[in-house]
Amino acid sequence: MQENTYRMILLLLCTSGNVALALQSEAVSQKPDIKAPSFDAVSIRIVEKTRSIRSSSGLITLTAPTKQCDYRADRVVCQLTLRGLILEAFQLKKQEIADFPGLDDRLFLIQGLTPSNTDITLARLMLQNALEVRFGLKFHRETRVIPVYALIEGQHGAKLHPADDPEHRKLLNVATPSGGRGAVISMSPGQFSAVAISLDVLANDLNTMAGMDNPVINMTGLSSEYKIDLHWTPEEDEQSTSLKILDSGFRNAVQEQLGLKLEKRKLPSNLFVIDHVDSVPTEN
């Protein structure tokens, strides 16, 4: 295990923009006479996910990284799989997309030109349009019963510490791209802490960072923000060259140290269902 500690700061933004984006997207799709916002120009090319090079020490395999969308003053730049592009464009969580083959097979570099100082919500609508025009994306939404993990209080109740100390909450004064307030999260192998975090956000972190096979849904009924400081013995992975921040120990720490429980259930969920999408975009 490497001795270096990797720390990340995530700015957890409010979801009001997501709601507006979904409503605008739905309105455009229901009225074909309304022209969807589009990039002034857009380039899409396939990026080799892996390539091998020879060095003095032998053959080395390089893996191309994914890069989340960078919303600049006059352009949007993303390097993501089809799944990643759809998640970003429609502001979905991974578990909200129904399974569809090939979404993670290729990596794409998208560069879209926008009018100066385009709002990020409008830029995401342009990205939706690029997916529909260049990849032939067609979709609908439907409710399905799916297996989930319900995050609930354990037998002896939750062991949570509310983040209501005024001095402590001063740590939340972090500038965010939207000008809002952000909660600071710190992560390193075997450690997860947060200045102030809701259990909805914690459930989402479990979805993406603890190797969960089904979505995690907060069903505790607790809506406050809490101070979190978890520690565990991280999994050893000497062969891995990637940055492995969290592992299944995170899930166990949540249950044992926070007095919470993950219970398997089946619940109805509103899913983004892909009817068609091409694995290769039309030419630039």
C-alpha cells in the first residue's frame, strides 16, 4: 500500500439545477416545433482507451483517463464514455439508467463551441442535443421495480453527530462554480470524513465508491447534515497502478461506526431507458 495520502475536495452542490434541467429537457422533447439548443460547432472523436508502448523495461500499457466535462466561457470539453456523457448531459445518477449494452465500450472526446458565457444548464441541453443528433440517442422514462439497498437505522439506533456547531460550519465557506455553498469531503485509503453531509449524499457516495452491486437509497427519514469521520483497514492491492481511494471497507465502516444498516429491498424507480444509441457518432 502506498504511503502517500491522497485527498480530494468535492463540492456538493444543491440539486435545484438538476430539476430545472430535467424539466427543460422534457419540455423540448414533448414539443417538436421547439428547436433544441445546440453547440455552435461540435467535434467528437474516439479516444483509444488503452495503448501499448515499448520502453527499456519492456511493454507498458497506458490507459486513457476519463475527464469530466469542463464548462469554459465559450466551450465545453469532455472525455467520457457514452454512459458518462448521458449521465452528465441529463444529470442522472448511475443507477438511474436502465442497463444497455456497449455504453462503456468506447471513450469519446467531445469539444463543443458555445456562445460566450453560456449558462451551464443551457450547455447541458446542448450536450443532450449532440447525443441525440450525432449518436442517434432515443430514450423514454418508465417506472420499474428494481433491487436496492435501503439505508436505515441499525438495531440500536444511529450514531450520528449533527453538524450544527456554528464554528464547525464555518468550514463550509467554500466557493463553488455556481456561487453556492459546498460541503467539504476528505478521502484517502481507509478514511472518509465530511464537514457536513446529508444521508442522501452519503448513500450516493456508497453507490459509487464502495463497490455496491445495487443502488443505495436513504430511507432513514433523517434529513439533517452530519459530521462524518470514518476509518478502516483498506484493501491491499499491490498490483494496481490506479488511485484506489475507497473500497468495500467503506460500506462496513458506515454500518459499524454510524449505527446504520443496509437492507436488501425491491422498490419502484423512475429509470432513463435507452431505446437506441449508436456506438459510433456521425462524422464531424
